[in-house]
Amino acid sequence: MKGRRFRAAAAVLAASLLALAAGCAGGPVKQSHAPVFFPPAPNLPRLQYLTGFSNSVDVEGAAADTISLISFDKHVEQKVSRIIKPSGIASKKGKLYVTDIAGQLFVIDLPKKKMEQFKGNEGLGKLKKPVGVAVDDAGFVFVSDIERKEVLIYDTNGEYLKSIGSELNFSPTDIAVDHENLYVLDTRKSVIRVLDPLTGDQIKEIGKLGDPMQSLMLPTRMTLDDKGVIWVTNAGRGNVTSYDRDGHFLGSFGKFGDGMGQFARPKGITTDVNGYVYVVDSGFQNVQIFTDKGRLLSYFGSAKIPVGGMNLPSDIAISGSDLGYYQEFAEKDFQLSQVIFVANQFGDNKIGIYGLGQRKGVDYEAAYKRAADERARKAQEILKERSKQQEQKKEAAAKL
């Protein structure tokens, strides 16, 4: 009798635990804190912090086998993959690719609740200190490894193909790829090496020009936009420089400083479909957003805020895929247009997820125009008041 009662109680408890496991199996959850927007109220919000993750349990949820021990009398350990110190991040066709300088490359599909260690990371394809990652349109994966001093190439199934660049003796800190060439950022030589991905031969170099102010100086990260412009952050000068694919200098913006639009330690950089340029600053621990002409539009993130902040951010990626999935994390009247992923080397959430968008039913352009008109009106009032004061001073001086 006691045995039957025990088994019945165990079954009830097991059912409860299984229900709990099912509830935990949904991947990242919408967090219970108040919505965090950038810029903060009373400004119109343009970005919302959505959620974040650091390991496979965050992405996939807890396995039921690790909970239902009483009913099944077995213990199956769940193998947890953890992001230790992410360096590079790329987004391609809804998947995230994250390099971890601890020697891993993770492939994450959040809508499908999957996080896997890259299967080609073994044998000849074993990563030692991966930093940059890029994926071409065909699905081939390119990883720069600063300890191996090579770029490793994997096929669409994640199998190792080959390594290139060993004879160049370079420091490959970041990479980009298009339909023809592989662009490798060599920080030690302050140059972009353009390689043939098939042969590994160097075609040319970009970033060393006659004018030092147009040349690279301790470059840290780069990105290649859909117009063929190469954007590079420079740790040695505290600015961003841009070039076309032929190596012609296009422009630069930014400098060292603690003001808006200035940088302390510029690192990751990317662009979006609007042509905006997003620059990660690991010193200020935020991301600043610029036009392609270098005009500051906004910024988000901070080390000072407990939710939605950043902790030594290193890289950034942007995606327009699976917006329906990410919309579930946003406030109901905030409509997402893009999703932004920021890699943090410390903190609880190694990958922070933000949504770019706007409130439904709000005409942002009209609101911005009203704000600009109001600023212009106030400026005119100030000028009139100053002019009036100057006239009064002149009249007073004439009477003396």
C-alpha cells in the first residue's frame, strides 16, 4: 500500500516537473522587467532591449530528462554549451555565428531553439583563438584565428575545407567576404589584405596610402556593406575610415574623446539596410549610430543601466529575418523593423538582443519636424532676447 502511495505521489510530482520542463523548453523568455527603450522617455523610442542569452539552456530550455528523475529513475546529464568570451558575431539567413576566443564557434538558431558547437572545429579545422567570422551567400563559413595566424574555411555543412594565409605571417583580427574576394584585417600591419578564397593568394592591400590620416592605424574591426564600401574602426586614431573595394579612400569620422560622436575604444562595426553605420565602443560600453556621412543619429547601451546595458562589448550584427519571432519580446505597440545582436565579453548576457523599430500609429517624421521647428523657434527667441539686451546696453552707454 505504502509502495503504491509513494509511486502515485512520485508520478504526480514527476508530472509537475515535466510541465515545468516543458515551460522551460521555449528558449529565451520575455523578461519581467519594465520595457527598456533607447532613447528613454519622453523621447520617441527607436530601440528596445528585448532579451539576451549566454548558453544552450538559455536558447533551448532545460532538458526534461534532467528533471524527471523520480518517475523514470534515471539521470541523463544535459550537456550545456556556454559562451565564455565572445569576440565576433555574424548573422546570415536567420542564424547567428559567434566566435569564442576560448576556441569555439557557435551556430545559433533562436527561432528553432538550437545552439550548436561548430562540428568542423576538430582535427585540421580545430580553432585555437578565433576572432572574426563571416558567411558568404552560398553558406561557406570563414573564421580568422589570431593564434593560428590563418583564415579557416568550412563548407555549407560545417565541414573543414582548408586554411589560407599562413605564409603571410599576419594578425587576422576580422574578415569580410563578397562573391569574389576575402578581405582580411591585419591589425599588426594596419592593412586590409584582399585574398583569393580559392587559392589563398594575396591580390592587393587596402588601407596604406600616402596621407597618414587616410590610412589605417591599429584597425580593430571592419564590415563590408551592400554597396561595396569597407568600414573600419581604428583603435590607434579613435575613428572610422571607409574605402571602396579598389582601395580608394572615401572618408572618415570620429576622434578620441568623451563627447557624443567620439570614441574611447571603437571595436565592432556594421551597417544596415538604411545605410546607417553602427559602431561598438568597448570603452563607453555602448553602440553609436551614424549616417554614412558620419552624422550621429543616436546611441544605445551603457554599463550603468542594470537591464539592457553592455559589458565590454566587442562586436555587432544586424538581421531582418524572423521578425515575427522577435516581435514576441517587444512591447505590443512597438513594431520591429530589424534586430540587433551585440556580443559582450563579460556579464550575464554574452549576447544582448535589441530591436530597432517605432511605435505603431506614430508619425515619427512629423514628430521630428515638430521638434526641429520648436528648437528653431526657441533659438530665434534667444537670439531676439540677446539682440534686445545688446540694444539696451548701447542705449545705456549712449546716455553716459
